[in-house]
Amino acid sequence: MPAAQKINPGRLYIGGQWVDAVAGHSFPTINPATEEAITTIAEGRAEDIDRAVRAARVAFDGPWAKVSASDRGRLLWKIGDLIESHLAEISEVETLDSGKTITEASRVDVPMAADCFRYFAGWATKIEGETVAVRAPTFNYTLREPLGVVGQIIPWNFPILLAAWKVAPALAAGNTVVLKPAEQTSLTALFLARIAEEAGLPPGVLNVVTGFGPTAGAALVDHPGVDKIAFTGSTAVGQEIMRRASGTLKRLTLELGGKSPNVVFADADLEAAARGAQNGIFYNKGEVCTAGSRLFVEEAVHDALLDRLAASTSRMQQGDPLDPKTRLGPQVSEAQMTRVLSYVDTGKAEGARLVTGGERAPGKGYFVRPTIFGDVKNDMTIAREEIFGPVLSVLRFRDLEEVVRAANDTPYGLAAAVWTKDIKKAHKTARLLRAGTVWINTYGLYDSAMPFGGCKMSGFGRELGHHGLLEYTQTKSVWVDLS
Ligand code: NAP
Ligand code: MG
């Protein structure tokens, strides 16, 4: 695959140089639609992480500290422009590596990544302190400073987009970064490093170390030279990172799993709700942390909605993700496909009713048919655990109080949605649902300006928006004697 070869020299990007992994190991990255290797990625380990952290520290203390806020903003804007000018190439690489459709990659992931860099470019010059009314004869003001070297660990479901969500605010605030992409989808992070180089970002400001979580990722979490870890991924790994980070008292933001409730009241626009429910679970083949995986439908419209949803789901086009007509690509890896299918077995064994799908599609590639279970009870495994695949659980409810209780009866608290034409009911339910994001009469909207993150076992901290920027800063109080 020429594009992948061009952007991936099989090296790590450290201190502005493309370098071999010290131990010289590498691993293949697989196209999940064909099960074939695309190219070989360098496997960074603890010694490579150490080199990257040192390079990031040198850049933080030296060249990057000398770049004015306005020039930081210009560099970030340029990165956004370069992402946009390479849109077709990045989208193709993302599709090949992750199995997401080319339509989603080119219309959503890549343009939103460019937008994220431009959005945070604007913030670079708007990071301000305050003057504080302290006792006379003294004067106190605050400085909002960068944290230093930030370690960022991202998953495989939105590779370029989540890299942008993490890198752009960190650099806008004046930090330097060591980024560890997911082993399944490293290619667009390497592409981003190329773009940063082309934009003229000083050496060491952004370092990309490809490799595995338990080695490269853990080394980043343990490294005493790292000031913060920003992580997106599974709750189990988030917990492990939190335990390990206590050793060096690192700051953390954790964006973890979800089991998001999507609540449809009987007075909703059913056609819109059905479309929203379908997108909510099958977008990016269900590999979305905010997937609306528990669909609660009020009794009076339950059967009508389920029939409509089952019919449109069975018509969804699944296949080659490079085909613009395809709606559903393959799961990201064989392991993920196997995991999803084992949840399907559990759903059947626990007595849920399989309405459609429920099997692997024949032929090459890790394709799972879009799957809907009816008659799901909220205590079944498929309603409690994050499946991270195209599997929807449909549950019925009688009234607002009952549905709020059931919707909140989950360890997670990432996102939720409510569908109703009653404005009071919509806002009341939005307040009662425990989640970092609630959508009303829509599903899955994001914007670089909107704070995003979770509560409960979905993690803490916010990404994007002004809140996301502040997570990469700390406050210093300065006292001045005026006597
Ligand atoms: P994961 O293990 O949490 O991986 C996320 C990132 O963390 C990857 O870069 C991974 O490295 C790294 N990592 C793994 N173990 C680590 C450790 N001990 N220390 C530091 N970093 C570590 O997620 P996964 O295994 O890819 O997916 C498993 C499940 O996680 C999914 O089925 C889904 O339920 C959930 N998930 C959630 C999200 C989300 O957005 N909330 C995203 C992806 C997955 P590798 O390169 O070795 O993977
Ligand atoms: Mg891959």
C-alpha cells in the first residue's frame, strides 16, 4: 500500500528525528477488511519512551518555551490546514488500518481533526491569569502555566481524531507531548508527526512512540519525567493507569468506557428516533465509547419502533469500507470480533431475543452483522458490559421515573440521549440522567468547542472546549510586597 509505506518508515518520531526502536523490534498492522498486513510498525519500549520523554523535556525547557503564544497558535493552525490538504490520503490510511468507512473517515474524523487544531490555535493567545484581592499591602496575581511533558495514550476507534483531541490543547497551552497510539492503528499518528514536521513544529514538541500498552504505555505512565497522562480507552486499563500513576503522583484525565442509555418516549418523532438509535449504535461499527447501546423505548411505541429499526438495520450495507456506499465496516481486529460474538452468545444464553444479525458475515474480514436484541433486562450481561461492537439491547419502560432509574443503573456515565416532543420532559430527563453528555432529539453530535468526558466509571476530566484546554494548565500564585 504505497500511501502507508510513504507515511510509515517503520520508525519512531523522537526529538524531530525518525529513529529506529532501540531493541529493533517491529510488528505488523493489519487491514481488518482483508486480514492482510498493511505494513510494519516499529515497536517502541521503555528505553524508547525514555528517549522521547527526555526530548520532550528539552523542548519544553528550551525552544518551545521561547515560542510566543501567537506563534504557537500559528503552528497549530498550520497543522490544521495540512491535515485538511492531506484529507484524502489520511482518510484512506485510516480506513485501511481501522476498518471504519471512508465516508466517515473523510467526512467526520479527518475534517474534525483539522477543526480541532484550528479551534485550539485560537486559544493559545487567550490563556489568562487573574488579579486577586488579597490583604494589603500586597498584590497577588495568578499565572496559568503549562504542566510540562504530557503522555497521551489513545485507542483504535478514532485514531487521528483522538490524537487531535489530545495533542492540540496540550500544545496550545504550551506543553510538549509523547503520544502512544494504539497498536492496531498507529498509521495516522505517524502521519500527524509528518505533518507537524512539515508545519515547522520545533523538534521534541510532539513525539510519537508506537508500541504496545503493557510495555510502551506503562513506561510512559511510570516515567518520573512525565507530568500528566491523558488516556482514552477501556475502564480496566484506566484503573491500572490510575494505580500506577500514584507512584509519581501524576495528573490524569481518563476517558473510559460507556453503556449509554438512549431513551425514546412515546411522544417522540419515531422516524427520527429510529434513525438516531440506528446511528447511535452502528456508527463506526459500534466501536464508539458513547454508543447508544441500551435503547429504552416506552411501551406504547416499543413494537412499532423495534419493527422499524429491525427493517432498516437489515438493509444496512456492510462490506468494503473503501466503498463510499458502505455503512458498516469490519471490527478493528480479530480479537475484537471474537469478543463481540461472545457477547452475542451470552445474550442468547441469558434469554434475550435475537431480532436481527448475531453472526459473523461470511468471507474475509472481521465483519459482524449489525445485531439487535429485544426483551433485554437491564441486569443481563449485554446490558451491563461495554461490548464495543454493533450490538444493540432494546428494553421497554412504562414511565419517566422507571426509565431514569434503569438508565442510571449502570457503572458508567459517559453519554445519554432522550427523544420527546415535550420540552419540559426533555430537559427534566436531561438533568436526571447521570452522564457527561446528554443529547436531546439527536445522537452523537460533537464539536471542538463542546466539553466532553464522563462520570462514574467512565472516567473524569474533560476534553475539548475551554474546559479541555484548562486540563493542560496549572495555576501559580505570585505575591508582591507593596509596603
Ligand atoms: P485498551 O487496552 O484500553 O487500549 C487503549 C490504549 O491503552 C492503547 O493504546 C493500549 O495499547 C494502551 N494500553 C493498554 N494497556 C496499557 C497499560 N497497562 N498501560 C498503559 N497503556 C496501556 O483498549 P483495547 O484493548 O484496545 O480495547 C478493549 C476494550 O476497551 C474495548 O472492547 C472497549 O470496550 C474499550 N475501549 C474503549 C474506548 C473508549 O473510547 N472509551 C476505546 C477503545 C476501547 P495497545 O496499543 O497495546 O492496545
Ligand atoms: Mg490495523
